[in-house]
Amino acid sequence: PAEGPIEGDMRHRALEPLLLRLLQACFGEFDAQSLRQLREHLEWVELAGGQTLMSQGEPGDSLYISVSGRLRAYERQADGSELVLREMSRGQVIGEMSLFTGEPRSATVVALRASVLVRLDKAGFDALIERHPGASAALARQLIGRLRKAPLQARTERPVTLALLPVSPSTDAR
């Protein structure tokens, strides 16, 4: 997969119905016109497994919603070790804390496998909150719910899809 935003791709058009459901789950119910306005502010982002979405300490200029794939957030400790904070899958919002607080990213987020997300920049976020103050409350509820979870619970959410593949032609996958 290519790095950065990818516009107009057939795969992404096929994901539009799922995206619209995820947007309503994240931000609350919108009328069709408001949903179209929100959609205009979103950019598709496709990451390969191992690719970094955001790095701890960088400016928080956008939030992301995971449409497919799996990502992991970790925090670098003072001793150089990495503390795994959580894993994110379909429908989860990533990076919203920086938009609320204006502070730098608190964690690094890396794709564990190929992942597709949408990005909402700060200007789009501000426009959304101005037009729909309830969207801010919906995001805050998600954030509070996530912070209440124990780190172990947050890391062990069930994956959507699993596959076993042989590592060589001589390996029996069964």
C-alpha cells in the first residue's frame, strides 16, 4: 500500500457504506447533509503493516478513525522501553486527545497489519464541533470509556479476521 492519503480508489469507494456507519457511531446521528459535509473533510489513509501513523511528541493536528486493520499505541518511557497502551481495530478513534487538549501526541501508533483509516484535520474537527456540539460529547464519551478500561482489556479486543498461512510450500496449513 502507498503511504499517506489515497483519494478515489475503488477499494475505498467499496468501504463508503461502512465508513458512514462508523462516522455515526463515533460522532452521533447526523442528517444526510451534515454527514456529506463531514465526509468532505475526510481523507483516506492506507498503512502497510509496520508503518507509523503518528509519533509520540509530534503536534496533534488531526484524528483518525480506523475503518479496517489493527494498530497498536505505545508510549516510550524515560528508560527507553516501550509501554503498550492499547490496540485499535475497526471503528476506533485515534489521536483525538491532542485535538481536545492542543498538546503533542502522547503515544506512537503503528499499524500491526495493513490498515485503512480516515483522517479528519483540525480545521475539519473545529467545523464539525461548531456545527454539531453533540459530536464533541460523543467523542468525549468514547474517550472516557476507553480510559476506564484496564490496559489489558484494551489490548485484548477480539480481532475481526484471523488467517493461518503456511510459511513455505512444504508446510501443511491444516
